[in-house]
Amino acid sequence: MSILDFRRFVRAWRPAALLVLLWSLSSAARSAPAPAGRTKFNFNPEWKVRVGDMPGAETAAFDDAKWKSVTLPHAWNEDEAFSKDIKDLSTGVAWYRKHFRLPAGAAGQKVFVEFEGVRLAGEFWLNGQRLGLSENGVMAVGFDLTPYLKPAPADNVLAVRTDSDWDYKEKASGAAFQWSNRNFNANYGGIPKNVFLHVMSLLHQTLPLFSVLGTTGVYVYAQDFDVAGGRATVVAEAQVKNEFPAARTFTFETAVMDGAGKTIGTFSGGATTLAPGEMKTVTARGKLAGLHFWSWGYGYLYTVSTRLIENKQVVDEVKTRTGFRKTEFANGLIKLNDRALMVHGYAQRTSNEWPAVGLGVPAWLSDYSNGLMVSGNANMVRWMHVTPWKQDIESCDRVGLPQAMPAGDAEKDVADRRWGQRLELMRDAIVYNRNNPSILFYEGGNESISAAHMQELKDIRNQYDPHGGRAIGSREMLDIPAAEYGGEMLYINKSATKPLWAMEYSRDEALRKHWDEFSPPFHKDGAGPSAYHSVTTNTTEKKPDGSAYNRNQDSFAREDVIRWYDYWHERPGTGTRSSAGGVNIVFSDTNTHYRGEENYRRSGEVDALRIAKDGYFAHQVMWDGWVEPEKARTHLIGHWNYPAGTVKNVDVVSNGEKVELFLNGKSLGFGQQQYRFLFTFKDVAWQPGTLRTVSYDATGKKVSEAEHQTAGPAVALRLAATTSPTGLHADGTDLALVQVEAVDAQGRRCPTALNLVNFTLSGPAEWRGGLAQGPGNYILAKSLPVEGGVNRALVRSTTQAGTITITAASEGLKPATVSLKSQPVSVANGLSAQLPGADLPVRLGRGPTPAGPSFTVSRVTVPIKTATASSNAANAAFSFDDNELSEWISDRKQAGPWIEYALARPASISQIAMKLTGWRSSTYPIRILVDGQEVFNGKTERSLGYFTAVFPPRTGQKVRIELTGQTQAKDAFTITELETPKTATAATDQAGPPGTLGLVEVEVYEKANGPAAK
């Protein structure tokens, strides 16, 4: 697929027919009246902000007339996003104040405020009365405003003092927060998330805001699944509190509405009486049929309405938007709705940030970004280090993107007050997010934690989310039974019990503007600075070049294929022990730790404005299936605009069996296949015209194709704007994403164009701009170069509705203009009924979970019964114990070491997989014998996990592996990254003593007899 076709994928996230359908599905929910007895207001409008400490700003009478007016979410240092190194982002104290009036119907009601999060600490006052303190900088917090409110029409003032100091210490303990880290947790300070106001009856269902209020809210889940029959039992639990001065008796009722707003089931939890001040959890359950189960790429959501009824009147109603799905984490596999799912996706920074905006983008832009992952066939996003804000979590629900949710951590386990902070944050995050179906994993740490700590986290999950179908684990955790999943950062782990998937693989970087060494600006693979900053030592580390990580797009895409192949080779269906997959770091370029000349990380498969690099399409080809590719795809890496005389390799990524290349209709033959998906055509001489590649299946049938055309010189600019499916809203925080392209006379994008474009903006909008390589990364600049013929910029609405016009001009090119019209947003007394994201449609593009198997069994493990060895025989069983933290290593003094396995039965053996000590750096000359007959003699290959010896089938029941010469050690990967060097054990990639044979795991295989699958 051509890079020029990326626009098609941008549009694919909301095709017209699907958009109309989803709009109708959600229209009933949008048009329904507010729940009786309870109203939730958008509390984002009409705030004021002032940077710096302001004595007396907590008082109601404080004069804030000259403060800056903003709509939340708003980080006060947003201008610095991508213009400054993460460690140089401005931090400190900033005050936020809001004047508001209660609605007339609030008299005699309870009123709560909900902050989705502040950064880092926030201290809160209402009308001069202190409400409390929130310090973790991650999780939502709420306060009961009722005692200090002035009734309508009096003015109320809510004041918040935020402190984003990197080194902020918890006031009670003096302990810092482990996740306040200058490397990975971009510090966009103040109130960069949404705020809500809740008005409800004194008899009410509580809010899921544990840390201050101590309440858990509503919990909805399904059980007793019949996936094939579309049936399940839906359960709703609600924590109810009576704050009336007398006892109250109510009936608890639950109704379930489908995506079209149709009620498909109503069930009662019976009558309950609560004494004054009493709080109790009530439950209702019912069996439902005809259910649409939430799935990857199928964000089908239901609305579960939980009601408190007195005297046949609804006095309180909470509407929870959720989905139902079945999960299983066993036998080394992840199953979603009874179908095996191999993880392939991204480890994404939780800030998920954009240039000159940071974290706080409108909900539709979260859907746009997260939806691009799904369009690129990612089926997992692992948010890194801290819990994402609620908006991203709900976005993943809508677009059908499974996710792993951390609480808060850094790169190691801790045992002091910081561990208590982590426990509390995990508790709060689970309570707040347990109704979101996209969360499949709770992550306890970005590094291995102790078994005792793992059990503590598991106990929290069991207390607050015992029925949600979510596994809890941590990175690594290979030998800790309490962990329900795990996996190392980038090595290939396999398991026959809990699923293991790589948490941050393929750590290379590449700028989108760097096509290859033949295209301007002519970036040779590996070129880069002679040093990089180590976050482990906080020093500058010298490197001879950037070849360990610094790539151009050609090699970046190839590396994506090479690295994914390691996991795909050990996929489900390849034996009793298998890899559950892995997530690539990162999805989008990020304002966090970096190693190149730029001051931000360029490992994204899309850039910071979400324009795709070639690696995005490489993944799209390889990942279009639950385990094995299920849809034929082909992508032609690069472009076809070169100077005369250029000769270069052409690479194609395809899931076909053979690939043929045509230049202007003439066949150039078939590509050399490597790593299953990569096909290379050597030394292709450039000619202008059409370069086309065709993919064939095993029978020779054409199944997919892609092409590039040589574009002519740029003659014009083209502008296009993307907004929310519901249009651009004049709320002071909505954004339009404006794309500019340099095109030729036929309207084709010019892939090597680097023209500087000058923008002018008129109308009620604020220019936030884009990003490019140059002074200050062009942040906020109204002149911005295209890179690879394209770039993007952000334009923010104001609180005034009207027509917005953007014009783009560049020397020698025809200018372009695009106009937008922002819609008015109703705000009264600081309150709005339009909730962020409530009007966004779900995405159902991949359809329900397919009924058929997701993989074919390609080889079968022959069980090993016993083992003996030339030395250290007592440890021989460690080499087949399904534990990659144990190993057998021969004695150093012994010549010609060997180990021999007795199989449980005779078998026709054709493959043996080995994880050898020092797998990353060492090659071993070995000989393999089956019942005394040599079947393999050669050197193992360095890898990030396993080496597989392949040979003609040989029937036998004994397998011997012998070392026949000296090992050779040299790091094959030279990965430069964050981690502190570890002790040389089999848990790392360090080799054993010279002259020894070391085996961590050995597996023996025979070919599968038939197409058995799961």
C-alpha cells in the first residue's frame, strides 16, 4: 500500500455509511432527558488561571479579574509541549479559580465535584473553605461541596492551587512519588483533564472516587457467558448512601439499553431500607440474550441504568456506558470471547500528547489517535507507568482497542512509603475504571515486583473488581505464580501457563522526514549524534554512531518486520509453550526520553501529529488477524521519486506467499523472502513511472497489490481539515486538525517536497500549529515546512462561534484555503450540559469476534520425561521446566558437554527450539542427535530469545545436544536504552562461563498431523 493512500485510512475511521449508522445508534442516548434526581454537568467552562503562588487566592473575595480565562482541560505550560526537552518543562505552582452558580433545582440536593486529575498536587477550596488535598498527580479525586455552597443565585468560587514540581513530596510522609519522573511522565501542569459537577438526591448511588470520598460507586459486569448464543447474565452492584435525617426504603432497579437506546432487559434487586447515614451495596441481576459482545475493533457499548425508586418515583439514576466480553488467561494464551488473541500493538506514553497542547485534547481527537491504532491492526495499547486519564480509557472502549492499565511506578520495585502510594493508586484506579470493557490487564509495575507485592495488588483487584475478567500482573514476573500475566521488556518469553508478552519491544527511532539516503534530506541509516543521554546514569554516554537506534524510514520499517517476526515465530499454535505476543514502543512520537538530535522520542509509527511512517503500514500488513494474518495485504515501502541514476533495494511487506515487482508494466521477478513478511528486490534502477507489487497465495492466485507513482514537481498546496464527527464546537478547547500537502499538477502528493508553508488564520480561533525539524521545532509558528510532502497543524476554537478560515501559501505554489464553522455551546453560570465525548459514536469496523479459529497448529510439542547431562545433572530438569529464570549450565572444566532428553513417547522429530544462556550475545557450535543419529550440526544464531534447529524428520525417543567447539560472544543488537545492567543470570541475556553449554528452555517438536486449531 502506498504512503499516498494514508488519507484513505484517516477517512476509514468514520466512513459515511458507518457514521450514519452509529449516529442513529447513539441518538437515543443523546436526546434522552437527564436522569431524574441526578444531573452531571460539564464543569470545564469559564475558569481562570495564573502561574505563580498567589497569597490569598483561596478566598472567595480575591480579585482574579486580570487572570487568563481558559476552558479546561488546560495545562498552563502547554506551549512547551514538544518545544522543550521533558526534563526542561516548566514546573511549579499555578492557581485555577472558577465562579459559578448552582442551578435552581439544586436546593436540598447533594453536590459533588469530580476532577479527572490534576498535575501533580492540588489543594482545593470552596468559598474560602478548604476541601482537601490530592497529591498523586494521576488519579481522579472528588469532594463533597454541599456544606459550603451558596444557593442560587449567589456566586460560588472554587479555587485550586496546583504544584507540578518534579520533586514534590507527599506532605504527610515526606516521600516523593515514584512516577514523577523526568524521563517518561511528561509534566503538563495544572488541570489538564476534565472536571464535572454532580447534583443528586440525599439518597443516592455514590461516586467511584475512593481516595477522599471513600466511595466505590456502581459496578457492572457479566458472567455465565454463552458467546456463541449471545447470552450472559448481567449484574449491577451499586453502593447507596442515605443522607436524609430519617430512614429511607427504596427499590433497586436495573435496565439495560442497547446501542440504539432500546431497553433489552429490566431486573429488580428488591427493596432495601437504609438508616440515616448508612451506606450499603445493593445488587440486581438478569439473564440477557441477543447480546453483542465487545471485541477488538468492535466497540459495542450498552447503557446500564441503575435506579433508586421510592413510591414509584425514580429518585436517583446512574447511567453507565459499558460493554460485555468474556476473557480467559491460561495455557499461555489470551482469549477474548473464546478466541485466542495474540497481542500486537503499542506501549504508548500515558500522556498521549500533541504539540503545543500536551495531554488535554478533545475526546474526538483521542478517538482519532486510538482509532488509528485499530486501523493499523493493533489489538493492544499498554499505557506506560501511570493510569491514563478517563478520556483515553473511554476512547478505547468506543474504538474497540484492548488496553493494559498501570497504576503508577518507575523502573523498579520499592519497599517504603512509595509502595503504599502505589497500592492506593491501584485501588483508586480500579474503582474508577472497572466498568470499562477495553481494560483487559492491570499492570502492577514497569519492572518485576516481589511475590508479596504481587499478592497485595491481586488482593486489591479481588476486592474491588473480582468479576471484571481482567488479569493482574507486572512486567517480567516469569516465575511468580500470583501474577496472572507477565513478560520482559523486549525478549521473547514463552509459557504453557500464564500468558507472557513483551512489554516494550523494537526501540529504534526514525524521523518521518527521513525516507532513505537517496531522498532529501538524505539521511543514511545509522547516522546520528556521537553521544546520547543515559537516564540510568544521568550522564552523557559516548557512542561511535547512531546505528544502534537511529534509522531512516526504509530501515525503520524493515526493523519492525524483523523484530515482530521473533514473536510471530513462537505464536500460539507452535507448541505447548508459546509467546502471547508483544507491544512495540511507541505509537506516536513523544515528548519524553530521547537519544537523537531532536529533543523528543521518535520511535513512533506515526509522528506527533499522527501522520503515518512506513512502519505503521508494515504492522498493518503483519497484524491483520487475531494470531495469523486473516486478510491479504501488501505495502510497498518508501516512494518512487528519485534522481536519475539511482539504484536501490526495494522492500515490500506482504502476508502473501510470493511477491512480484513490476516497473512500468515489466516484471522484475520475485522478491527474496525473509522474516516471513519481508520481500526484497535488489538493486532496482529507478525509472519514472509506476512501481507496482503483486502478492500471490500458495496456489499462485493474486491476493493483494500496492503501487507508487512518480509524482511531478509540486505546483500547488492542498488543505483539508478534520474535526469531531459532530463538528467543531466553540467551547474554547475543541481542536481542528488541518493537513497541508504539496501536490503536483495531477493532485498527487510530492513525497520529497520540503517547502516552507506560511499560514494565515482569521475568525474565532487560536493557532496551535504543528511540528517540524527546525528552530524550536516550529512549535506555535505560523510558518511550517511540509516533510515528505505533508504536515499538519492544530487550530483551537474560542468560546465565540463563527467562521474560521485558514490559508496556506508557499513560494512558487498555488495557495489553498479551507473554512470551518464552529458551533455555539450553551454555558449558563459556569455549567454546561454538553459532556465531553458523550456524543461520539462507537466504531464497529472489524465486526464481532469471528466464530472460527484464530490459528492453525503448525507443530506439536513432544513432552520431555527426564533428562541427564554430562555434568550438573541435578539441574538438567531446569531446562524444560517452563521457567525462563532457571537453567542448566555444564561444568566449566568439562570438555564436550552434553545433555540428553528422554521423551515421553517415540516421535518423528523435525524441530528443536532452544533458549540458550547468552542468547543475545553468544553463538554455540552444537550437534543434535536423535536416538544416536545426527540430525543437526551447526551454530546457533544470536536472538532475543529462541533459536530453532530445523532438520528432516527423524523418529526416536532420545534427544542429545552436544557442544562441539568454542562459543563466540558479541552483542548482535547493541540496544541503548534506560535499564540498569543486571547480574549475569539466565534471566538476562548474559552468557555462562566460557566453554560451557547453557540451556534455559528446550522444546522438541513433531509436525502437526492435521489442521487442529483453537
